[in-house]
Amino acid sequence: MSAIYDELKAILLAKSVRTGEFTLASGAKSDLYIDCRVTALDPVGARLIGQLGWAAVREKIQNDGLNIDAIGGMTMGADPISLAVGMTSAMEHPEEMLQVFNIRKEPKGHGRGKQIEGNFKEGDQVVVVDDVITTGGSTLKAIDAIEAAGGTVKFALVLVDREEGGRQAIEERGIPVVALYSRATLLGE
């Protein structure tokens, strides 16, 4: 897996990581901006995310004796990651295949008024996904939506942990976090 880890890291650094002065979604100022969507929507990046993400998810499932039905998170950042991991699970271990869902920022204003779309149902045990965590706010919002719809979040899969308190906020809710990369591992800090 180290070759896959290194290859994905190189793509993240080339396409998704920028240094400078930025205002984040939280309103905070930062010297680091990470747009994982550029990597996750790259065909090679998506393949590598699927392989690395599924290996991490499967290891957590096996180590903790979990039964997981589905994987998903807040649209837009979680969508390609969730799909890549779900597709890899179906290809590598069809008997353990994860269904994929996404969560709208707000429930639909028409039709059935659903907030969670795709392959999710009440009672599902799920992995919540986020591309980047800073404060953990969007991941916590996803957890709230899943719980409100009758699902149980067993752990979070995050592509990059910025190491700015988000992991701690999520883990304070009793949700372990599995991060594929951190600020330190990406930037060699």
C-alpha cells in the first residue's frame, strides 16, 4: 500500500494543496488550502482513493468487528470519495460491498423531501466520509443527518485531517476518525 499512498500523496500535492493566505469555509484564516475534489475527480486519483480508502475502511471493520452497510457524507466533497471506496469494495470483496449515499446540505423542498439520497435506509450502520476536516463542522452535520434518518455512524473516513481540532470534535461525539493523510504527513511537518 505504500506505493499507492505515495502516488496519491503526489497527486494531492500537485493538484489539491496550496499555500498562501486563504479564508476557509469556517471563516478562519489559514496558510493552507486543500481542495480534494480536484484529486478525487481525477480518474487516477479516484482509483487510488478507492484502493487506499477501502483498505483503511476494511481494516477498521475487521479490527473492530463491525458490520457496515453503507458509506457516504455531505455532498459535494464526500461524493467522489464515497463512490470510489464503494466501487473498490464491490470489485475487491463483493461479499463485503458497501452501498453509497450522499447527504444534501438541506432536505429537498419537493417530492419526498429527503436529505439523504442514494443507497441508505433506516437502521443502516455507516461510515461517514469527508474530504477535508478543519473544525469538523460539515462531518458533524452529516452525522446529525444520518442519525436523524435512523442510521448509526460507526466511524468517519477522512481524506485529509488539517489537524485544527476537527478530529477531536468528531471523536468527542464518540465517532472514531480514520484519516488517510494529515497536514503533517502531506507537508512533511
